[in-house]
Amino acid sequence: MSATIFSKCLTPPDISARKGGTPIACLTAYTTPVARMVDAHCDVVLVGDSVGMVLHGLPSTLGVTLDMMIMHAKAVRRGVERALLVVDMPFGSYEEGPEQAFRNAARVMAETECAAVKLEGGVAMADTIRFLTARGIPVMAHVGLTPQAVNAFGGYVVQGRGEDAGRVREDAKAVARAGAFAVVLEKITAPLADQITQELAIPTIGIGASPGCDGQILVVDDMLGLFADFKPRFVKRYAELNHDADSAIAAYAADVRARRFPADEHLFGIKVTDRTRLAGGSA
């Protein structure tokens, strides 16, 4: 990517300035072609650690490595010309302490040319966020349901119900005070998401939260309907590509077996009359 193109991309301060304004549209991407499509319409492209489940068939995000994130982020970088590119820090790459987080985040930024990293956790991660931002690494925070801690939560359950609302609010406030330029609120009650959005000076990005958040994010494969058997309540499907792809693959296989593909228009160095003769017909 040229320096000219890179300079046109949105920056973390650009996103922060959208607080209370036009909602921020965000989607994940893991490949160059999808990144190009998302970049044309969205403000933030996130290389999420959901790549482990979406593209690699892992049961959770816990098996995603730093090398995997860097590989996919490089591919996405080639397709982004306008949006802010953010890369997830995978499980185990930052929890040990600020120094470990800095080493790995600096590597991600240097090798992928992303503009920011995202990490999960609230109060417990505040010192790490403060350390990173003080050293020039913009951080998007993530509180509420944090998938890397799904085992501690006992599953993908809604956060912030009842007395638990106080914990989520404190997590959000802590990451904002620490210098995060935005915070993802995942799978929390809508009234709590609205309250946090009103209390914070930084944008909130909802996923299973509230339309009152300053922006929204979804996994691109979920909203495109690429998985027939995965339909979270908080996902609106804007297409059913799983059905379309299945039908297309079935039609291709049927054409191959019936020798309808390849047809004359797909061949090289042979005339239609030659093809007819080879097939046992007459000219």
C-alpha cells in the first residue's frame, strides 16, 4: 500500500470525533477481497480473532495465534484504502503485562500497518491500555461479553444483568480513562449500553447491545448468512449466501457429471465443428 493511500485512511482521532454524531459502521474482514468490499462502505474494518472460528474451524477464539492475526491483517491491509484498520490482539498475547502487550502490539502494527489494536478487558486491562497509548499505540477496548474469557463467564451469556451492571459500567469507564479511543460493548442489556454511551466521552461500538451506541459492528460472515446453522439473536442477516453458494456448488457438480461443463465457450484451440465431431456428431 502506498503512503498516499495510507494517508487517506481514517484515524483513531477521526473515529473518536464521531462521538454522538453519525453512527460508526464497522465490520470484520479477514481477506483482501472482503476487505475491499467492507472498505467501500464502512468506517472501521476489524481483523477480528473471530477468524479462528470463521475461517479456521476452531471451536472458540482461544486457539488463534499472533502469527495468524498478522497474516490475515496483512491481507486485509491490501484491501483497505479509506477505513480505519484495527487488529485484534489474540488470547495470551497481552494479558501477562504491559511490556508483553507493547512488544506484541508493536509487532502487529509494524508488520501489518494497521492503525490500532483491540484488546479485551476492563478494569484489569486499564494499566495495559494506558501503557500502550502513552507509547503511541491506539487502543480500541472491548468490555461486556469478552469472548476470550468465555470459559470464565460460563458461556456466551448476556452480561450486565442486575448487580452485574455495575461491573460492566466500571470496566467501560476504566478503559476510557486509560486512553482507549473507542470501546466495543458486546452482548449487554440495551438500557445498560445506553447508559454507558451517555456516560463516556469516547464512542461505544455495539454488538448485541443497543441502537443507541455510537456505532455497530458485526462479523461479516454472520450478516452475510454464510453459516446456515449459526443465527445469533443480535445478528441481522442481510443476505443468505450459504443457500446461494450451496445451490451454485450443487449446480456445478451436476454440470461436471453430465459433461455440460466445460462448454465450447470455455475451451481454447478448438472450433465448435471440431468439438461436435469429437463428441460423435456430424458437422
